[in-house]
Amino acid sequence: MRYQISGKQIDIGEALQTHVKSELGSILDKYAQRPTDANVIFSKSAHEYVCETNVHLSTGLTASARAHATEIYAAFDACGEKMDKQLRRYKRRLKDHHKDRTDPVELFGASSYILASEHDEVDSEPETLQPVIVAEMETNIPSLSVGEAVMQMELGNTPVLMFKNEGNKSVNVVYRRDDGNIGWIDPK
């Protein structure tokens, strides 16, 4: 497994890197048979340290967690606890999907855009109906079952996930509703 442990404008010592590798390794050994890589980023926000962890599993799913604390080790430990809880919650489903899926999740390339928000007054007319593109990036759309998509959305802690439905080969969306339930958009 590959570990990428880095800090944003802070130094990460060897002792912290060793601690991260051993603790994260033990968490992943319990729940995920073949994780491929882990990305751990430490940063500072005011007086607190922030730890963000993303773990890519061999099935193509990604688990992520984020935590903050006044001490850097405590921030990682809290992040590790969140990762442990997520993986424990989905352990059965991860193993079930792992048995069904012999190949990694297929990914399709797509473009992702960030559009400028309109801060004009309500009474003023826009000059054009075309939005201003602030940034353009490449992204991947996974080919998943609906159950895997919901699990990926939960593991990634994201509010919405677009995926290619393996059942009908169309592009679908799952999202978290305001009432806490999961919505699923399946075009006909």
C-alpha cells in the first residue's frame, strides 16, 4: 500500500508519519483486504490542526474522513476513528461487493466546470445568459450498481454522486435529501 502523508504549510515529522502508517494500516487491515493507497493531509486552521484522509480501495471505492483538534496527533486519531467507524459500518457490504466484482470499477472521463456566481442586484439584467467559467477540470465517472453508488457517496462523505448504472448503462445520480434519506435519479 502506498501512503502519501503531507502537510500544508506545516512540517510533518518522521514520528507522525510512522504513527499514521501504523494506525491507518491496522484500521485498513480489519476492514479492507486490498487498499491501494492512502492520502493524508495535515493543515492548520486558526489554533486547530486539521487532518483529511482519503483511502482508495482496490474495488474502486474511496473512503474519506476529516477531523480537527488542538494537537496534531489528536486530529489524526479523531480522523482515524471516523474512518474506522465508516469502514466498520460498511464492512459487510464492502466484502459482498468485493466478492461479486472481479475487476476494479470502470471509470469514464468527463469535464467538470466551476461557474461564477451572480452577485448582481435583482433588478439588473444580465449581459448574457452564458455563465462565466472560473475553472475547468477533468473528473471520472464510475460504473457502479445503485447500492455501490450509495455506499461510495456515504464513504466519501459527499452530498451527491453521479455514476454510470451497471444495470441499464445510463448515467444516474444519487444524493442526500434534506430529510436525511437518499434520492436516486434514473432517467428513462
